[in-house]
Amino acid sequence: MTIREETQRLEDMILSPFGTRSQNSRGRLRPEEECPVRTAFQRDRDRVIHSKAFRRLKHKTQVFLSPEGDHYRTRLTHTLEVAQIARTVARALRWNEDLTEAVALAHDLGHTPFGHAGERALNALVPGGFRHYEQSLRVVDVLEKDGQGLNLTAETRSGILCHTTGQEADTPEGRLVRIADRIAYINHDIDDAVRAGIISEQALPEEVREVLGSSTSQRINTLVLSLIGHSKEDSLSLGPEVREVFERLQQFMFASVYCNDSAKSEERKVPQLMEFLYDYYTAHPDAMPPEYRQTAVREGNERAVCDHLAGMTDRYAVEQFKRFFVPRSWVGFR
């Protein structure tokens, strides 16, 4: 018996009847020989962690564009917090932690620079629109490994595609990442907004502080315990009171932070920057890196430019804008 087979046997013993067994995976887009050590979902997780798109998340905006300070969240730290919350719940419910972690780590691989401001800008430019969850799937299916993709399992791919709104994922682990994503971003965005002086803990609605807690750790703990305590079989649910207050907290954050003029003032510059870059690369596909020029040949300039812009970090996008549109000093001949 290989180490992988032993792990699969342990999964059968430990996981609840509703946890997803790696040995029952529906497989990959392209069949592969099994690893003697790692299960299919463990391999998915490892491939995501070693991907270029995952590394770029550390320089992509979560909420605040290029904040001055070392402690604000980036898209990478958000991803890690989602994974930690989701794994905690998965372990308590005896679902598959490896699948949960693979989905959580990959869910935002297709996110644009400049957070949701970048996503809105690209959505307005690309024919047919742009949705980061669809781009995340394209990253793992097509763009990584020089066009080969990561060849992930069907279960991980479903969780990536369905991590926001609309259709639900095929597995309870995938559905868990959706709610873990909300728990993570609402709470860490409060923490960042307090650090930025946009709001204070005391400004949170009184019922939020009474029911969920008066600190980030207390709120996350309350939400996680409620989710564990009220979820049954393969269905996830918060307790009624906690769910109601959590929804009010989200409304408060949209009114006080996500739509706050002072907090989001720099975002007004994002649509023009993205439009300039989109138009330039569409007209000059040879200015893109080789892998995107190849996409332009296969799928057209607009598809290639979309992939290129979505994959940029904040600072790389700004550097390219300066390169093409901001005059540089002339130093003369020497």
C-alpha cells in the first residue's frame, strides 16, 4: 500500500459521510498517473502554491490601493486567512481539509490589480464582461505553466468557479470556501479600516459588538462557532441571530468603508489607467510578453490583453502606464 493509498484509507475512516473522498474525485481535464505520496487534492493545493499567479497575489490590492504601512492586507494575505478559516470549519465538520485548502488558495488567482476597482474597470472594457472567478478558473486551466494549465481536479475547479455568487460548488468543501471568504474579508477589512482611521471599533453597530464581539478575533470566533454549530450534513448555515447581525455588518461596511470617498479616492484613477493600457495593448500586441502574444494569435487580441491586464500586480500596471504614457526626462547623448 502506498502512502497515498494509506491516506485515502484514513479519509474513509475519519471523514464524515458528507466529506469528499479524494479517491472518488471525478478526475482531471487530462488524465495523469497518481502520485504515490499525495492525494489528488493535495497535489492541487501544491500546484496552486507553486504557481506564478499565487506569488503575484502579494502585490495585488485587497481594499486600499498601495497603502503606506506593512500591516494592511493584500490579496495574498486575504487568501491565507480564507484558507485558515475554511480549514478550521472543515476539520470540525470532518470534511476534506486538503480540498478545502486547494479551493481557498486558488479562489482569487484571477483577480485584477487594484482590487474590485480593477475588476469593474476591466468588466467595462472586455467584450462579454469580466468576472474574476471565471478568470481564476482560466488561470488554472489555461494560463499557468506556459499555457499547459495546472490540470486540477474537477472538485477544485468547481469550488474556484463558484466561490462568489450564483451557482453553488459541487462539494460541501467548495461551498464552505464561499462563506469563509465573506467571513474573512468583512472582518479583516474592518481591521484595516480601523488602522487607516476610516472607522473605529466603537463606530460599529452596537448589536454587532454585542452579538459578534468587539474585536476581529472575537467576531471570527463567533462566526466560525456558529457555522460549525448550525451546519448539518453537507449544508452550511449560521445561527439565525448571528446571520442577521452579520448581514447588517456587511451593510455597514459597504456604507462606511467600501463606498467611502476618502478611503476610495485613488480608485477614481483606475478606470482611465486600465482603459489606456487596454487600448494600447490591443493596438500593439507585440508589446505584450511572448505568452500573451501567443494567446493573441490563438484567441484574438482582446482575450490576450484581458489575460495580461488581469494578471498584473498593482505596481506593474502603474509601471507600464508610466512607460507608455508618461514622458521620461531626456538625458542627451554621451
